[in-house]
Amino acid sequence: MPRQARSNETVVACLAAVTLFVWTGCRPVSIAPRAAAEGKARSGGNVAAALVFHRIEATIDPAEHRIDLRDEISFPAPKRRRRLSFALAGGLDVESLDPAYEVAEVGDGTRGARTSGSPGESVLRAWMLSPRGGSWTGRVSVPLRIRGVVHEPPQVEEGEYARAFSRTPGIIDSAGVYLSGASHWLPQLELGPFAFEIGVTVPSDWHVICQGRRLSVAKEGDRRRIVWRSDAPMQEVYLAGGPLVEYRRSGEGLTLYVFLHRADEALAARYLDAAASYLAMYSQLLGPYPYPKFALVENFWETGYGMPSFTLLGPRVIRLPFILHSSYPHEILHNWWGNSVYVDESGGNWSEGLTAYLADHLVKEGRGQGAEYRRDTLARYRSYVRENEDFPLTEFRERHSPATEAVGYGKSLMLWHMLRRRLGDEAFVAGLRRLYERGRFRRVSFGDIAEIFSEVSNRDLRPLFAQWTRRTGAPEFALQCRRLSPSRVRVRIEQIQSGAPFRLRVPVALTVEGKAEAQVVDVLVDRRV
Ligand SMILES: [Zn+2]
């Protein structure tokens, strides 16, 4: 589909910014931060959070891999369900501490009968909670005691690729503790998001970190008791820790922490400085940071995890100098995308592409290397995603191979870049801010995002999102460039991929003799010749 590009001056060269998607090779665009962050409360204690509350008191015995805890769960009486089902890790037992409520194991009670214990997946036992006689009434408060062993050493899944870390559904060990929703160490009654307060008793040289605000650290005999509280609505409770040295910096309702295995003041200072500046930058760009603290926690095996209000990085990863401005801002930014605006996974995980775009990519762009970063992203898509490995973004959950990374991070990142070019920086940032404001502590899908950006920009962006999220593949172009006269050049762009043509605007950059900056013309390409 030929289009003419005119110029008043002599065109001596034409340079096409044509790759798989759209690559603005010549015109760096910068995201201008908007007005300063508004002074809203940082810990979004909202109505939903108050509905379900877990008050937990736990003791951890690392050498024996044991946990012994009391979880008092309060919630409004469920209307339709008399029996609430939940699953716990195979090594845990549970009992009700109030005779008004009954907990019973479902099934044959055989340990390990529920699921196989492959890495990343617990052996589970199923339980039922119900009122003994009668039904649920008023506001319910059920005290449960849970105790037993959680010890699944981290393993690399078979067939994993080089970037994969070992995974475990949960472990309590002398080296440290890591428990999450996938550990099934607390009953998840499917009553919706919840707030919690947790006191944890550990050896005296240990620290543990959860979501929320740390209320206290106290010495109790030869042990230490640490209390955390999260008022923001959560979907699971993370507990990470071990023998750790603490560094802390407090200010303006926000506390920054670094927890390391060995004292290293200089390293801690670098992470505290970086956290302060990235949190300020993203708060200004997107809206106020949603949590009362941010912590970097050194893990006891290699990971790169981002939880609400903290990140868990492995010992080697933490000491790689480039992490400070690559993985670290990425994990910090997940507090906006993924860890407060939650992903509605039924419609595809959009948060990795957006986080990569506004962290890894934005850092590079700030150094004048944005185009290079995007070109590498496109090259990875072309190299790693064979036709039979391709899938639409709506099917992306998490990366587990170079191909899933090239789609779920790479192709997704380019969608955000195309959206930004289409809307301009101001509307793009306004859309991001509205997405954060509306989506905080809710599950959001690509469909919701298309609605929000359509509303902000006053355009129907649903077809754009549909094209890039619901189908596989990417356009491939053939380019012809012919000079018609000293001042005219004809550019012909053909879509040559198999399958239906895409509809997109391809930026074509023309460099004019005597001028350093290229002239960029957006060419609409929407059919095949
Ligand atoms: Zn990520």
C-alpha cells in the first residue's frame, strides 16, 4: 500500500523504522511526570479489607521445620454456604479452638492423596469449616490452631530455561522461611480479600517480613517476636525471613528496609537510596505508593520475587551491580502493577509487559537506549517464538521459557509502546493514573484496560487491544523506497506474514541531508496488496 512522503528539502536517504511491531528509531519520546503525588493515605484500609480479618500468632521452629499458629478469622456470616472448604499443606493439622465451630477433613484423610508434589505445588489436604449445628449468624469469629511441618526444598522444574529460579511452595528451615498463598499454611476460605495482623516468634537473630507495616520487634527470652499488620486488602499472606541484619530509613509515613544475611552497610545504602528515588518517581508518575513500607529482603536461594511492599532477591542477584537499575525498579513498580492493581488472570497477565515497559525499558530510555532495548525485544520474539509456541497475550500467565517471556513480557511491552505512541505521553500517563486509581485492590483484565484508555483518550481502543491480545503472531514487512524526484520519495510497505493482515501505524523515518533529526511519518498499514 504505497504512501508518499513529501519533504521541502532534498531527500537523500530513507531510513525505515520497521521491525516486527513499531520501533521509533529516531524520535525519543519522554514520559513527563505529572503533578506531585497527592497526599492520600498510604495504607488503603478500605471497607472490603475490614470485612475479613485474620489475627495470627505463629511460632516458628526452624531446625524442626515446624510452625505452630493460631489464626482467628473474623468475617460476616456467609449467606449461602454452610460449609466453607479450604486446603492446607499435607504436613499441617488444623483444629477449631471454639466448640461452636467444627473443622473436618474431607476425603479419605490419607496424606498426599490430593495432589502430586511436583515443584511449585504442595501436597494438600482438604478441610471443611462449619458451625456445629445451626448456621452462620452475625459477624463470625473462628479461632483455629494449625501446626505441623512445612519443608519443601526449592527445586528447578524440569525443562526450565536459564532464567528460571528454583521454586518451592513453602519451606521452614535453619536457613530461613518462605511461605505464601501457594504454601497453604493458612486457611483461604474464599471470602474475598482480607486484612491481617500477624505476630511471629522466631530465633533471636531472625527477622521476618510480611506485607504491611511493622508494629513491633521485641525480645522474648531467647526468642524474638515481630508483629506486622496489613490493612490493605490482600489475597494471601507472605512470610519471608531468616537470620538477617536490618537496615532502616524512615520518613513521611513510609519506612524503607534492607535485610541482608551479612552486615554490608554500603550495599544496604545503595538499595535504600535506589528505593527512595524509584518510589518517588513512580508515585509522581502513577499515583501514591500504596503501602506503608518497602523492603528489600535477601532470600536464601536465588529468586527475583516481588510481593506487595517487599521484594525477595537471591544472594547472587542482590550483588550484581546492574540489578539496582533493572530488576530492582521492576520489582518496586510491581507494587502498582500486579501487587495492588491485581491481574484478572482469566484474561491474561498484562502486568509483566507494563512493568517491563515502565521499569526496564524506561530506565534504558532515560539513558538514550530505548530504541535499542525495543529492537532487542523484537529480535527475541523473532528468534524464540516458533509458530507452534506462539499464543495470544490473553493466555499468558507467567514465563517459563524464552518463548513465553518473548510474548508475555516482550510482545506485551510493545503493545504498551504502541499505545503510548498512539495517544501521546499526556493521555498515556492519564490512562495509567486512572488504571491505578480505579484498579487498586481489584482484579483487572486487558478488557478493563482497553475501556479505561478509551475513556481517557476519547477513542475506541478496543479493536487495538483485541488485535494485539487475542491473536497470535506479528506483522512482517517488506519495504521499498524509491526516489521520485530530488524532493520526493515513495515508500511502499507490504505485510508479508502468513495469516490475516494487521492494522497498525508504522513510523517511517526519513533523514534529510544536513539535518541530524529524522522526519517521522506514521503510515497506516491495514491490508495486503
Ligand atoms: Zn515482573
